[in-house]
Amino acid sequence: MCQYYQGYRSQLHCTNISSFDSLNTKISETLAKNKVRSEDIESITLRECNFETFTVTSNNDWLKLKEMRIDRSNISFLTSQSFSNLESLEVIDMVGNTLGKVDKDVFKNVKTLKKLALWRNKNFDVLQEYLSNLTSLKSLDLGQNPTLSKIVVDDFSSLVNLVHLDLSSGSIRDIQENAFTNLAKLKSLSLNSNNLSTLSKNTFKGLHSLTHLELHHNDLTSLPEGIFQDLEKLKELRLHNNRLTNLEQGIFDKLPNLTQLDISENKIKKLPNNLFKNSPNLREFGIASNELESICGVLSSNLKHLNHLNFHNNKIKSLEANCFQEMSGLEVLDIYNNKLERINRGTFKNLPRLRTLSLEENNITVVLNGVFEELPSLRSLSLNDNNIQLLEAGCFDTLSNLTVLNLDNNKVDELNSNLFQRLPRLVTLRLSENMLTSLNCTIFDGLSELSTLYLDGNQIGDIQEECFKHLNNLSTLSLAANGISKLTPAAFSGLKKLKDLQLYSNNIEILEAKSFIMLPELVSLSLEDNSINNIETNAFFGLSELRELYLSRNKLKQWTADTFNGLNTLNYLHLDGNGIETITSEQFEKVLELQSLRLVSNNLENLDSTLFSKLTKLTKLSLMDNKIHSLPDGIFDHLEALDSLDLDNNTIEHISNKLFVGLTNLSYISLENNQISTIEPKSFYGLHNLKIIVLTDNKLETIDSDTFAGLSSIETILLYDNKLTKISFSDFEKMDSLNFVGVDGNELPPEVVDQFKQKYKF
């Protein structure tokens, strides 16, 4: 078939056409149907076609055709006439084709060709003289050609106007000297992701216009002296992910315009002195994931324009004073995951523009006062995942513009009362996974802009009253995984803008009345994994904006309707793992806006038919991992909005044909691992939006034509691991939208199982 599109260009897309005559016919029909002339078409795409031969007919006048794309097709013969009638053609893109014979002059008559892309084409070694006449070509993409193993001198000699050459992702092992000498206009050369282990001094000889060179993801162990001697215009050089062990003195001396260099992921142990003495324009230098033990003193003194230096994941143990003083333009400094044990005063001297400093994942034990003295522009400081035990008083005092401070996962057990008082712009403070046993609440004085505060994973006991009273802009507060056993309303005084409060994994047993009265804008409250066994009436009073309440894995076996007083806007309620045995509709009458209810892993056995009658807005309901033996008819009658129903891992034996009546919006139902042996005829009838039904691991013996009657949108039916001995394949063929049926693990004849696997497979 062929289709016409009018986008940024007037286009024809043709797929699955089995002959060239048929192609011409389909094109003519499509043009006529859309009232378009051939001379107006600018792009043609042929995908998954089969041609004995391919020659664009001259019957049509393709005056404006500029692009020809052929993807995943089979062509037995490409001749010198294949593209000869396309006088305006500028782009040929051939990807993933299987070709038979290809004439050496196949591109000879395409005088205006500017871009040629040839990826993964079988039986087509493009470097065997096929390019000899393409003097107008500007871009050549030969990436992802596994047969490309060697580049010789004459391969590109005629491409005198070439600007971009992509030879990436092939199998190139060898490049002859002077192979690119004639490409005087070449600006971009990609040789990454090949098998190159050595390069000669003259590999890039003559490439005086080259600005981008990609050599990453090869097997290079060294770079010969003078290899970059003709690349005076080179701006970007990528050498990461090789096996380089050292760099020769002066290797980059002939690269005065170099702005970006990446030699990460190699095995370099030492850098030569004055590495960039003739590269004053360097902006970014990456040498991460090598084996460096030192870096101070080896970088040139003329790197005033360097703004990003990355040497994370090396073996550097110390940074001397004045290490970066010649790099006054530095904005980002990544030092994380080294072996640093301390930071010396003066290390970061003369870095007035530094905005981001990453020191995480080292072995730092103490942060001294004065180490960050000359960093007036610093916005983000990461010290997480060290062994910090002491933060000296005043160590952050000079960082008046700091907005993010990460101290997670250290060994801090005490915070100086004035530690953060001179950080007026701090927005995010992370102190998770330390050893704090209490909070000196004066540490938060002056943090009026703080929006996010993480204190989880410490050993903090009860929170002092008015501890956070000055944090008027705090939006997220995590006190999870501490030792908090009691909450008082005054503990949250001042947090008028708090939206997310995390208190999970503490020792809370009782929620007293009005515990959260000071949090009028709270949206999400996490109380999972505590020991809550009693929630007093009006405990949540004042939470008029709360949407999410997480109470899973507590000891809340019972509660009254008044427990949820004030939660008029609650949408999500999770009560998993509380040991709940009985439950009534009255318990939910104060949360009528619920959209998602989870009662997973409780001890529910008998459910009343009116249980969910008031939760008419419910879209997701999970009752998995309980002891439900049967479900009364009518229990889901009022859940017209329900989209997902999960009843896995119960002991249900029987499905009534009245159980799911009215669930017209249901798209997913799972009944896996029950004891279901009978499903009444038409039990799922009327579930017009149901797409997935899971009945795996039950005791079903028969499935007849009425079992899934009425499922007009069903896509997936899983019947694995039942006791089916007979099933009618034809019953499933009537379901037009069905694309997968799983029947393994039953007692069906092998030929029946194979029949389903052939028809319905992912």
C-alpha cells in the first residue's frame, strides 16, 4: 500500500509491495486519489518491499523529488539506471536491506546527491568503488555496517566536498595512512564503536577543516606522537571507553581550538605536565573512571575558560592547596567516587564561578572550617556517602548562594547550632542516613527558603515542639525510619506550606486528635511500617487538602467512621498488612472521594454486599492476599468507575454471573492463585472495556463458548496452570481484539497448546 502525507515535505510512503510494477501502480493510484502530481512529490519512502529490480520509471516527472528512503526491503538487482531519472535527488537513505547484485555505477547518474546513508545492508560492500563518482556528496553515513573492517587510501578519494563522514559501529580494525587526505572539507568524522587498537601518525593527515572527531568505544591502547598535527580546527575530541594507559607529552599541542575532550573510561594512571598548554579554549575535560592518583599540578596554567572538569571514579587520595587556582572559569567540578580522606584549606581557591561541586562517595571524615572560603557562586554541594563524623562550626558560612546541600549517608551524630545559619538561599537539605539522635532545632533558624528537608534514616526520638517553626516555605519533610513514637500538633508548627510528610518506619502507636492540625496544605502523608493500633477521632482534622494517606503495615485492625473525619478530598488510601479481619461500609463514609483503595495482605474472609456501595468514584481496588472464600453478588454494583480489580491470592472457588455486573469501565481484573473451579456462563458479559483478565493458577477444568462472552475489547487472557483438559480454539477466534492467550501448565493436548502459541504470542 502507498500513502500520501503533507508534512514539512510532500511525501509518499509505500510498504509491503512485492514487485516494481505493483509499486508504480500503487503510486499512480495514490497520486490520483489525493489529486497530487508526481512533480510535486519531494520524498518517497519504501519499507518492507520486495523487488527483482529497482528503477525509478521515467513515465512520471519527479522534478522536485529530493529524498529516497528504502528500509528493510529485498532488492535482487540495483542497476546504474536505478536512480538515473531523479535529477533533483539529494538524499538516498538505505537501511537494513538485503541486496543481490549492485552495479558499480548505481549512484553514478545522481549528480546532485548530497547525503547518502547506507546502514546494515546485506551483500553490499559500499567501499568497493561505489562512491567514485559522488563529487557533490556532503554527508556519508556508513554506520552499523559489520562487514566494514578496513579503510584504504582510495576509499574516499573522490569525495572532495564531503563534510560529514560516519563510520561508527562497524568492525573496522585497520585504517591505512593518508586514508582521509583528500577530504579537505571534512568537519565531522565518527569512528566510534569499532575494533581499532592502533592508529598511525598520518591517519588524520590532511583533515585541516575537521572540528569533531569521535574515537570512543574502541580498543586503543596508545596515541602516536603527532597524530593530531593537522587538526588545528578541531573542537571536540571523544576518546572515552578505550584502553589508553598513558598520554604522550605534547599529544594535544597542535589543537589550539579544542573546546571539549573526553578520555573517560580508560586506564590512564598519570597525566603529563602542561597537557593543554596550547589549548587555551578548552571548556570541558572529562577523565572520569581512570586510574589517576593525582591531578593537581599537571593541568596547564592557561585553562581560564575551562568550565567543566570531571575526574570522578579515580584513585585520588588528596587535593593540595591551590589545585585549581588557574581555572578561574570553572563552573562544574566532579570529584566523586575517589579516595579523598580530607579536604585541605585552599583547595578550591580562586574559583569564583563554581556552581556545582560533587565530593560524594569518598572517604572524607571531617569538613574543616574554611575549606569552601572562596566559592561565592556555589549553588550545589554534594558530600553524601562519605564517612563524615564532624562538620566544623562555620564550615558552610561563606556559601551564601548555596541552594542544595547533600550530607546523606555519613556518620554525623551532632549538628552545631549555627551550622546552617548563613545559608539564606538553601532550598534542599539532605541529612538522611546519619547518626543523629536528636535535633537541636535552632539549626533551622534562618533557612526561610528551605523547601525540602530529609532527616530519614537517623535515630531521632520525639520531635521538639515548634522545631520547624521558621521553615515557612518547607514543602517536603521526611522523618521516616527514625525512633519517633509520639506526635504532637506543635511539632509541626509553622509548616503552613508543607505538602509531603513522610513518617514511615517509626515507632508510632497512637495518632492523637488533631495531630496534624498545623498542616493545612498537606497533600501526602506516609505512615507505613509503624505500630499504629489506634487512631483517635479527628486525628486527621484540618487536613482538608490531603489526597494520599498511607497506613500499610501497622496494627490497625479496627477503626470507626470518625477516624477519617476531615478527609473530604482523600483519593488514595492504603491499608495493606494491618491484620484486618472485618470491615464495613460505614468505615468509609467520610472518604467518599476515594479513587484507589488497597486492603492487601490482611485477614479478610467475609465481605458484605454493601461494603463499597458509597465509594462510587473508586477506580482501583486491590484485595489480594486475603482469605476471601466467596464474594457476594452486588458487592461491586456501585463501582461504575472501577478500572482495575485485583483479587489474587485468595481462596475464591466460584464466580457468579452477577458478580461483575455494572463494571463497564473495568479494563483489568486479576484472580490469580485462587481455588476457582467454576465460572458461570457470561460472568464477564457487559465488561466492554476489559482488556486483561488473569485466571492463572486456579482449578478450572473447562472453558466453554460462554465463559468470555461479551468481551469486545479483550486483548489478553491468562489461563496458565489450571486443570483444563478441553478448550475450543474457535471460541477465542471470535474475539477480534484478542492478541494473547496463555494456556501452558494445563492438561491440554500438545497440539492444542501449539495452536494457541502459534496464533497468540507476544
